[in-house]
Amino acid sequence: AAAAAKAAREKEKADRAEAARAAREARDREKDEKAAAAKAAREKARAEKAEKASATKEKPDQPTPAVDPGAAAAAKEAKAAAAREKAEKAKADREARERAKAEKASAAKERAQRAEAAATDKAPKGTGEAADKGDKGDKVAAKPCTGNSGFLIANTQPWAKVLIDGRDTGLTTPIAPRSKVSLRPGKHKVTFVVGDKRFHYPITITCGEDTKLIAKLPVQ
């Protein structure tokens, strides 16, 4: 019985050793196969790269495509047309801004004129003559003249260019008290110009005094 047990143990030991050897051999074969496959892949890649390089080297140079003069001219003309269109648009935008600015300035001037007219309408109005107390016979004591001039304040509806004694003053109505015109004492002729129409008004300037001329111009 002891001998049989010993024999069984030795057989089991031998079986384990055989199994371990078989497993080791299997691992070695798998490792060798992987190494061989990797080597084959590297050699194939090198061969393909060399073949590609050789084909590229042997391939003749491709001729440079010829430029179509018609297409080049058309492209140049299209570019020039785009530049012209851009310039025209910029010009139109600039003109539109200038028109808007001019219209805004005109509206502001008209509002200022209406405000001046409202302020000066409270003064006595003439009917083609200066609203001068001296012209109406309403005499007042003469003020001492401290200078050699009197002053003109004027307003019209609509606004007009102002000439005095035939000379262009460079002014337009309303002429407010803060910008009144200095004139020598005596008789003068004020001309209001609207377009090609002129309206004449005689005035008398008194030394050291303000003369107001308010008129509604018969402009059609």
C-alpha cells in the first residue's frame, strides 16, 4: 500500500511537470509567431515605401497648366467692376449723409427763425416801412448820442438775405438784438432777397437807438 501511494505521488508530480513544460512551449511558440508577424509587417511597409519613392522619382514632371487669357481678363474686369460698385456705394452713402446733415441744419435754422419771429413779433410791425416811432409822428425826447451809429433789428417771413443800401451784408433774417447791425444815423434802404425776388423797405436810423423792421414778404 505504501509503495502504491508513493507511485501515485510520483506520477502526479511527473504529470504537473509535463503540463508546465507544455505550457512553456506554447508561450514560446506564440511569442515567436508574434515576433515573426511584426517583422513581416515592417518589411512589407519598407517595401511599399521604397516602391512608392521609386514610382515618384520615375514619374515625369507634369506640365504647368496654361493660363487662359480670356479667363484672366474676365477675372480682372470682375474685380474692377466690384471696386467701382464699392466706390459708387461709398459716394452714395456720403451724399446721403451730407443731404441729411444739410436738411437737419436747415430745419434747425427754420426753428430758430420761427423762435426769433415769435420773439420779435411782439414789437410794432411795419407795413413796408420801418416800425420807427419817429416815422409815425410819435415824437419822444432824443437820447444823447454816445456814438456815430444806430442799430437795425429785422425779421421776415420767410427768411431772406439782407442788403442795406444795395450792399450785401452777408446776413439773413432774423437779425436778433444780439447780432443787430450798426448803421450811421439817417435814411437807408433795406432790401430782402428771396430767390430772384427783392423787397425794398426804407428805414430811418436814429443815433444810439434800435430800429426794428418786421415784414411778411409776399412770396408766392
